[in-house]
Amino acid sequence: MSNVKSKSSKKTQKQIARLNRVFNACDKNHSGAIEGKELQFLIRRWYRPTNAEVAAFMRQFDLDDNRACTFDEYVKALTTFKTDSGESVTVSVSDRMLEEIRRDFDRLDLDKSGELDLDEIRHVCRRSYVAPPVVVDKFKQVLDLNVDGKITLSELVAAFDKVREKHEELFSDEIDVSSDEEEDDADDDDKKKQASASTKGGVSTNVRDGDDESQAVLDAIADEVAKKLNLKPGTKGRVLQYTTQVVNGMNFFLKVRFGDKSLHHVRAHRSFTREVTLHSVQRNKSVSDALEYF
């Protein structure tokens, strides 16, 4: 009887330690609670893509249909987009940005074969998952035990089994704490420390004038940005300049003008599936303010 209790205790402590690691990785602002968009990172740890989803994801990268994605195909998938008229446009990238994309590709190429196979694309698919509102709401119902809009570590530990039971069809039996995922979800402060001669905080120093691609990113989140800035719904901004960062897709750092005077910096993320989400906004900038990591 005592042996059973001992084993149970050890298992519980191990599980708590794993959840603690995951919690810290998802608590991006170190507030001691997971809230807002941080919940997406937590949900992603459980997500298990179907074979059909992985196959659809692979088709975006496997341009020659040989069930593998080369580096050249990866670059093309990241830099090609469709305009409103349906025309495919490929954006040129600098040598520095190409090096950044190469580092991202090499990190995804787990077996170092020089290609991304289905298993590696499955990993990309999972880490790029953005839960729809209905799934987010269900997770909140299970995890947010005191209904205060925040999820603490104690709540996560207490509700862990309930989450698995409630979303058994979508999510794996164990939460993912693999080292490569933790690297991908590393805290912003850690990424800042990785600055090199070609980047600042991981952000390309190649600042470009606004173009169709950057404007499309802004337009996709226009309503959210307007709400953040307390502007009238439907207010549209114009991208003056932008720079990018390859992280699980592409981060966009935009210098945006609203009207004649209002100028702000906007950070957005475009996933491999081309879904654009707003990360944050820096208010009241001047034309001379440099676009930097934030």
C-alpha cells in the first residue's frame, strides 16, 4: 500500500514539474498567470493535428509533390502571397533575411536530412495551430476555476486531467514539453539576447518601405489595431515602413500612419497558414523612431 502511494506521489510531482515548465514558457509577460493570447500557447501544447491537416499543410510547402519540403520550397512558401486580385507575388529577401530563414529551417529539420518530411511538417503544423474562439472558450471553462479571466499554475495543475478528458478527440494524452518547442516559445527576453551582427533582437535590420504584403498584414488586423488605439471602427492605417522576423512563420514590425499625424508601431504575426494576429502596439512614435523588436 505504501509503495503505491509512493509511486503515485512521484508521478504527481513529475507531472507538476512538467506543467510548471510549460506554464513558465506560456506566461510571456511573467505576470504569474496565463491570460489573453497567452492561452493560445498553452492550447498549442496539447494540440494533435489530424493526418488530413498535416497533408494540407505539406501541400503549402511541397511544391514538386514528392512528400518532402526542401529549403528552396520553404523560402518560396514564406515569401509568396496572393493579392486581392488572386495574383501570386513573390517578395525578394535580403541575404540577412535568407540566413534567418535558414536557421529556422534547420531548427525544424530534426533529422538533419536537408528536407522536411511529413513528421517534421506535423510538428510545424502543431506549433502553428491557432485555436478558434469556440475551443478557447471551452478551455477557459475548464481551466479558469475561479472565473477571473486568468489561469494560474495551481488552476492548471488542478484541471489538467479534465482538459484531457474534455478534448480527447483533439488533444494528446500528455502536454508537450519538448526542448525544441520550448526554444520556439522562448520568452521575448531570451530572444533579445540572441541578437547578432545581422539582426537586432532577432529582427532583420533590412527596413523596407510599405508594400502590398505589409499592407495586407495590417488590413487583416485593422479593427483590432483601431480598438487598441481608441480609434473609430473601420479606421484604416497606411504602412510607411516595416521589417520582419522569421519565428514560426513571420513577425511583422510595422510603422503605421493613421490620418495626418498619428504614427504608431504595430507588431503582427503571420503563421504558416497565413493567419494574421495582432501582438502589440507602441503608441505615439515619430518618423525618426527606428523599428526595433518589441
